[in-house]
Amino acid sequence: MTGQSGRSVPEVLQDIVGNIQEIIRSEFSLAKVEIKQEAAQAKRPLIMWFVGGILGLYGLGFLLVTAIMAMAVVMPIWLAALIVGAVLTVVSIALLSAASKKLKLVHTVPERTMESMKENVQWAKEQIK
């Protein structure tokens, strides 16, 4: 059984299956590249978030030391520790806030790949008809 182009139905189906396999391979490659790009975009905000968290812990530590020193020592020592602790805490809050805003911009789903896959499925359906 041959079609208008002189090829048999099994040959046409084999070509369609081969094309679909190649499309799927290409989509996986595209997804890999897209995920790598998103991971690279997330790297800096995650580092900022980590540094902000560490500074926040130091800030909390200084605030605790300040509270202890305020009860046990004269005013100038605890005031200095309070200032250092407050500054570290403010810096920590600023870093965590900035990192959180940037992380919201990172897409975890490879959107271009998903859109391309939808188009490929539609194309494959049309080819089988």
C-alpha cells in the first residue's frame, strides 16, 4: 500500500516516529539548557540569602551578648555591642529581603520547553491524521 508520494504507510509511520523521537531528544536538551540557566540565575540570590542568614545569626549573637553585658557591665560596653548587633541585624534583613525578591523571579519550570512540547504534540497529532 503506497501513498501519493510513492512511500508505503509503514515507511511514513516510521518517519513520523523517527521525527517524534528526534523532537523529544531536542526537547530534553532544551530543558537541560533552560534548567542550567535558571540555576545560574538562582546562584547569586541563594549566596546572598546564605550570607544574610549567617549575618543574622551573628546579629542575634551580638544582641544576646549585649543583653547579658547590659545587666553586668557599665553602659559604654553594652552600648557598643548593641550598636554592632543592631547594624548586623539590619544588614541581614536587607540581604534576606533582596535575595527573596530575586528568588521569586526564578522559574522552576522550563517554560519554553513546555510550550515547545505542546507545539510538537499538536504537530504530531496533525501528522498522524
